[in-house]
Amino acid sequence: MDAIEILKQLKDKGVRFTPQRQAILEFLLETVSHPTADEIYHHVKAKFPGVSLGTIYNTLNMLKEHGHLLELSYGDMSSRFDGNPKNHYHIVCSKCGTVADFHRPLIDIDQEVMDNSGFLIMGHRMEFYGICPECRANEKLN
Amino acid sequence: MDAIEILKQLKDKGVRFTPQRQAILEFLLETVSHPTADEIYHHVKAKFPGVSLGTIYNTLNMLKEHGHLLELSYGDMSSRFDGNPKNHYHIVCSKCGTVADFHRPLIDIDQEVMDNSGFLIMGHRMEFYGICPECRANEKLN
DNA sequence: CTAGGTGCAAAAGGTTTGCGCTGAC
DNA sequence: GTCAGCGCAAACCTTTTGCACCTAG
């Protein structure tokens, strides 16, 4: 599903189609990274020099409310946004904050949660917490 | 493992034992909720009226670095801290922010990650994203 | 004694909000 | 024409930092 299609769907809910929103959503869908609001801002600014951070947040919150993106937080300062929830898992170092990818087939569990909770489940996120190889090496030196 | 025991272990790493730290850690271990820094602050303030928020954050970051607690973020304003990582899973409503518990046996996967990543894994966290029953009902009304 | 911790207050950084104007419908 | 969205800037809230004093080891 592409940006235009999603925004057309949202029109039924009183959400207006604007070029800024199209640009934001297109970027979220085409990138495989998990950009921060500020990164999205700078990217969209290349196309729309007048765009403001407020508009970015406004759009992100609107999309989040309608379930079209996930807001992730890795404990560092700013949130990251993911337009492709079904992705892969992460390992976060509690010491230095490094985030590594962990590739493995997604666990097939969403249906079980949906059946037992009454929630409409869009996806899940899994993170492992630990100490990265570098920090482990540094600890041994002390 | 209780607060005093953990703090004694940390002494070897040059971390000092202070009554404030004991109070913070005891609260984290005894509560089953996931308090914010501010909630911890107010709780500890009952015992140590002079304690400051800076000390709370200082201690939380120290504990996090040593792997004794997890910093969670649910997209709302402030981080939440969990002294008992091995717990249960959560379902977060993208629309209203409600966090519901989902009880099920923990997925046995940490060893697999440890073997394949080089990280020392302390635990994992899993969250499901979707729309809660109340918000689903509200959407249908429109 | 002396480093690390504390309390306080100021600063920093991310996110939200208010307001007048614009543009989608 | 109307109202949601825009840009701008100020406000807000959480977290970090700097500094003088204190205290655990």
C-alpha cells in the first residue's frame, strides 16, 4: 500500500490530503531505517523548504492514531518512527546504547494475542537487553 | 536478590552505597508497576524529604548501565523503569495510549540471541501494538 | 583524606500548543 | 465558504549538567 492510497483511505475519516503529508508518508514507507522526527523533518525540508517540525509531529501523531506507523523508543533522547512495523528485532546495549539488528523469522503470535485480548493487533516489537561485545571487553579490563 | 545485596556487588565497581540509592532500588524491586522517574522521586521523598530528581536519574542511569533495570518507553512523555525485567508482555493502544498486560509464558529465545549476537543478554521485552476495544467501539460510531 | 554522590538550579533537548493565515474540499 | 492543516514561535516537560558541599570508604 502506498502513501497516496493510505491518505485516500483516511479522507473518509475527515483527514485532509496535503502534499506535506504525502511527502512524510512516502519517506516513511520507502526507508528501511527508523528515522527520528528530526530526520524526517530534514528530509521533507529538501522538497518543501517551508515545512515546520510542528507539521511533522502533527502528521506522525495522526498516522499513529490510525495505526499506520509505530512509535519506537530506545531509551535515547528522541523517538523513532517506523512505517514498516513488520521488520526484525533489536538488541539494545544497556551500557552504551548501541542498537543492533537481530534477524530471524518473526514470531507468529499476533493472532493469539488478538484472540485473547480484544485488541486489534497491528504488529509487535521485540527487544533484547544486554551488554554488547565492546562493553563486555571494556568491563574485563577494569 | 534484594537491594542491599545488589549494592554490595556494585561496590567492587567503585559504586558507593548510599541510603538514597538503597531506597530507590528497594522501591523498584518491591513494586510490580513500572514507575516513572517522577513517581520514584515522590515515593523516595517520603523517606528522604531532601532528595532531588537529579539523584533519582543519576541512580537509575547507574543501575541501567549495570544491567539491574530496564528503561521502558511507551511513546508517552516519560520513560518508565522496571526492576523486574522478567515479567510479562504488554499491549499498547496506538490511539489512546492505554497499556494492558498480556499474560503468557515468556518466549524461550534469549539463549538463541546470546549464541548468535555476542551480546550478554539480560532479558527481553515484547510489545504488541494495536487499537484497544474501547477505541475500536468509538471508531465504529463515526 | 578524596573521589564519588547529593541537592539545587540552570540548561538542554524533544514534543506540544496557540494563533493567525492558507488551502483542500 | 468553511474548517482542518500549515508555519512560526513560545511553552512545556523530562532529563542532563555544573557546581559547591558532603560523606562513604
